[in-house]
Amino acid sequence: MKKNLYFLGLAVLLSAAVVSCNKDDEDDDSVKSYLVKTISFEAEWAGGVQAYEFLYDANKRITGFERTWDGGDDGTFAYDYSVANKLILTKDDDDYAEYEVNAAGYITKEPWSESEWFRGEYDANGYLSKVYEHWDDVDHLKYEMTITNGNITKITTYDDDGVTVRRIKEFTYTIGDNVNGLHQANATDSDWKTVGNFYGKPSKKLVDYFEYWDPREATIVKSRSSLSYDFDEMDRPVKVTKTLADMSTEVWNYSYYEE
């Protein structure tokens, strides 16, 4: 049985969505969580369907994923945790990325070249709080997250000078717990990078809607995107639909490992 749920305000209790390999110590152990097996994303603007199938070890730690584009092979990725303070990622057995990580396993540096990189800072509770872009031998503040009661409630985006605010995005959440750790409010803009909590903890609730605007405009005009959910018979989200301000949609589909 599939239940189609459209959120109006904060009135509906939800289950969770995507994977979180490193669970919050405050999570309710009586609520069963599921590792996500597959994610697919489609939108009219994308021109095709991007899909991922994730693999885990016996400790439920992500070991890699298969990526496809419109059903065709798009790379086999594998994570290597064997080097202290490093996370090494390969694609089709070739080097793809080497990240620096902290004691919690969160990525603190993602090199783009020898002189340019992403640098992440995390708060005392394990949430990504600031993102810097390093270039021209200087760290430039790019994103700053506001965390309230375990939820990322605002993402502030800065211009290249690291001072001028060019975008504000504010999130409103449902009352339902995000049991399996869907990263719906993050600065990486990626469906695969956040799987495994490499960029800190996800918000504790699921997003109802978010609004965004440019504070530099003389007249502030806010745009809104809203999320709706389909659930399976085990109350697991199997489809998440985002309706954007222009009424176009983006759709994520999920399947889960049963154990």
C-alpha cells in the first residue's frame, strides 16, 4: 500500500528517508531504520535519470556505490578508510579523490587542485557549520549554516569576497523524525556525497518547505519550494517530490535493504 502525503504546515507525522551510517546517539533505538539501497533522481531539466546503488560492510559503513545514467554504466566507486585521517575514493579502480577527515570521519578538506579546495568546519554537535573555498592562497567563506534544535534552519551563501551575502535559504520542517538521515539541507548539492554522513549530521526532521531570496535586492521577493512524500507499506519514503516556485518538479526515488 502506498500512501501519498502532501504536507500542509507542520501537521503530519513522517517516517525517514535516506541513509545515515553514523547514527545520532540521541536517536530512538525503538524506531527501526533502513539502509538505502538505491536512489534515482529525475527532472525535466536534467535530461535523464541519474541513479546510485550503495554497498555497505557488516558494520553498516558505506563501502562504495554503482552509478548509472539513463540505465547505462556511469562508474563504480569505492571508499578506502585504511589511511589515518584520510578518506580515499576511487572510480573504476582509478584515483578519484582523497579527502582529509577529522576524528568523527567528517570531511574537513576536499582538494580540487594543488592550490584550491573545499574546507569544512563542524560545530560541537557534529553539524557542518561553515564551508570555505580556498583559492588565491586565501580561504573564502562560502556557506554558513544556522542549526536550531538539531535542524539546519538557514543556509547563508556568500559572494566571492566571503563577506557579501548573496542568498539566504530558510527551511521549515515537519514534526516527523528523520530516522534514517536524509540530507535535505546541505551545502554540497549532491545526492551521493552526503550518504555516509561524511559532511556532518543531517537535520533531525524532514523538510516541509524552504524559501530563498537575494538580500541585496531593494525589494525582497521570496521563492518557495515544497516537498511531498510517497510511503510504502512499512512507512518508508519511496518517492520525494520537490515542487519548485515555477511549479516544475524534481523527483527522488528510493529502495531499501531489508536488514
